[in-house]
Amino acid sequence: MRINTKKILCPNCQKLVIGNPQSVESTIKVSCPICKEVIWLWDGIKWLQIRK
């Protein structure tokens, strides 16, 4: 399944980026292409924003 990602603000590098979705087992991770940190995580029910 292809996920359509919009531009989102990366909290780590503070830039507007188009995330890279990656499928890992039953979860989907959206990461920043610049700093390679995970921004959003799909747990099967809802999207969770990763904050540090």
C-alpha cells in the first residue's frame, strides 16, 4: 500500500519536509529525509507523533 505523505515540519531540524514512509512488520514509520529521525508512527489504530 502506497501512503501519500504531505509536507510536515520536522521537530528536529525545523524544516518543512516530505516524509519517507517505511513499512516495518505491522507498523508504518514516517521519517525525515534530512536528519533521518522518525516523525510519525502508525500503531494500527492511529498516528502517533514522536516528540523528543
